[in-house]
Amino acid sequence: MPSTVFDSLLFRDMFGTEAMRAIFTDEALVGRYLEAEAALARAQAKIGAIPVEAGPAIDAASKHIAIDFDRLRHETEIVGYPILPLVHQLSEAAGDFGGFVHWGATTQDIMDTANVLQIRSALDIVDADIEALRGILVGLAKQYRDTPMAGRTHLQQALPCTFGYKCAVWLSSIDRHAERLSTLRDRVLFGEFSGAAGTLASIGRGGLEMQAAYCEELNLAQPPITWHVARDGIAEVVTFLGLVTGSLAKIATDVMLMMATEFGEVSEPFVPGRGASSTMPQKRNPISCELILAAAKSVRQQVATMLDGMIHDFERATGPWHLEWIAIPESFILTASALANARYMLDGLVVHEKRMRENLDLTSGLIVAEAVMMHAAPRLGRQHAHDIVYNACREAIEGGGKLADILKKNEEVSQALGGEEAIDAACDPTNYLGLCGEMVDRVVAGR
């Protein structure tokens, strides 16, 4: 039976998605190896490096071969890599042309290229999820553009903002990830065909042309030089996933805290039984947020692994490369989980506007103390206005009562603001939302 959450019948759809898992199955990986070998043979046949008939023959064999996975596993354990054992089976399947399989290549050429093919497909899924998430957040930002709520710093009420503003802040980070992804592909999606030490010595003259033809067959870019031990591109991919899941975890943290009983400002979508407790019938736990946070924490560990894995020795490494076999699939599968949960959670998010307003009034005006100070400052001077309002806030905190009522008793403030009605206006949180609306408009402009 499966032994990890990625394959578990119980947990696999909580810590991944079927579409992303499919990219990283053993069958899919071996399929990518075969795709790379077939592309190499086609390219070499076209330029006359191997018999013209060998290319189609090896290509056909790669598509129709029935892989003996038990044999492949056994031989891989002996060799330490799967390519030589796979070449044995593909060569047998190619018959008379089997001797031209893997011509001039080295194991890492095929494995690196296969991983890039997997990464390309996986990034397509991430891209689609990011675009869907952007659309959801745009809708929330627009819908709640002017919905007032308490802004908080250091877990304390600070100044009023709007829920649409909060959603637009979330959206801005996801927008930047979309930009990063659009440029990342150009730095990562390279084929690899360089031979044992990366010098193409096995091919010699015409090797770069062969490399170009090979990459063209796979619709991958030709690298300027061998990247066997220059792993910054692969490390960037996983680091990018760390950034994406980090932003999702920030959103999840906000939503999770806002779901707390004492806040009660939002709720995850309701599905009977979701987030239920085995003993407390009233519970409605933030399950999607919790899964996003778990995925993000796990991806962050893989980011560190990949940065460490960049340190390769000489022209072919003695072990750091193997870390990628662990980190790349797990990072993508976990990221897919985080994105799927974020899409589900935000698309059905229940926003409790009344509770937001109640919480905004919780401090009886203290949340707009800065507003009163700034209104009084032109007449009283900033520091003197600060001291007066500070003392009024302390009186409200220690003795209770509304800040506006306490300020009305202060003749200096009353004169500076222009009377009791002006004090009431200055103490209304909805009158001190700053440029929330305009900022939302800037983020969602054109969408």
C-alpha cells in the first residue's frame, strides 16, 4: 500500500491534484525518457548522423514498447540510474536499428530533458490555476471595494480599511507571480544534449547543430552551454513555487484568523461535514486554509533543498542532482494542492459584512485616533494634538466610553475640529479609509 500522502488513497487529493500527479507518475516519467530518446534519434536521422531509417524505427519503438517495469526497477537499483536499463529495452524494441539508440548521449542528458518536459507541463497547470485565482480575487476586490473593516497591525486594530483593499493586496502578489512565470520559462525550458562531460566530444564537429535539431524536435530552447552542473534554472522553478505557496499561505493565514470565533468576519465555503469535529458539533474548521499552510511549509523546505542542491562538484555531480528527483515532483504536487484549495476557498468565501462593521466599532472610536489627531494638528500642532488624543485614548481604555464623547469635553479639540458634529465625523471609521478604493481600482484596472 502507499506510504506517503502523495499516493495515499486517504490523503492524496488533500495534498495534490490528479492532474499534477499524472505528470509525475513513473509511467509518465519513463514516457518522457522515451520521448527524449525518440527526439534524439529523429534529429540525428534528419541530419545524417545515423541511418535515415533509424530515426523512424526508434521513434515507432518508443511509442509501442511495452516496458517491463519489474526489470527496469531491478536494473535501475543495480546501475543507480534508469536510463541505461531503459536503453536496453528500447534497443531491443527497435530491432536492427537498436544500436543507434542513445547515440552520443549521456544519462543526464535524457533525464534532464525529461525533467524539463515534466516541468513545462506542470507549469502549464500552475499557470492556469494562477489565472483562475486572479479572476476570483479581482471579483472579490471589486465586490468589496468599499466594505469597511478593521485593519490590523501586530494583531491589534490599527486603522480602518476595506475588505476589497485586503483582497487587492492579495491579488497584487498573485499578479507578480504571473509575471514571474511568464519570464521564468525562458530561463528554464532548455533541452540537454552534451555528452559525458558536457563537451559533446562524442559527436565532435556538428555537435551543436545536432543539439539544436534535438531541441527543436522537443520544442525546447537550445542552451548556450551545457547545464549539467549549472542548476540555477531548476532551483528557480522550485523557488518560484515557494513564492507562490508563500503568498497563498499569507492569504490562508488572514482567512483563518478572520474565521476565528472572536473575529467571525469570513467563513470558508460550507459543505456538510467539512471541517467538522468528531466531538464538537458546532465546529467549522478552516480546512482549506490549513491544507494551504501545510503545503506551503513543505514547499519551503524543498526550496532550501534545491538551493543546497545547486552546489555541484566539477563537470558531473556526485549526489546533489539526486535531490531534484525528490524536490521537483513533491514541490509541484504540493503547489497544485495549495492552488486548488485557494481557488475553492476564495471562490466560495462567505463574507460577513455586518460582523466586520461590528468589529470596526469594537474600540468605540479608538481605531480612528490618528484621524482626530491629523484633523486637529493644523490648529494645535502635530505633537500637541497627539498628546491630547493620546490622553483621551488612555481615558477611554481605562474608564470606558466612546472616544468622541471624551474628546467633546476637551475645548481645544472641539475648537480645532469645529464642534461636536465635526468630532463625530472624525471619529467615524468609514470616513478614514484613506485611498483604499483608489488603490483597489489601480490593481483591478482593465479587468
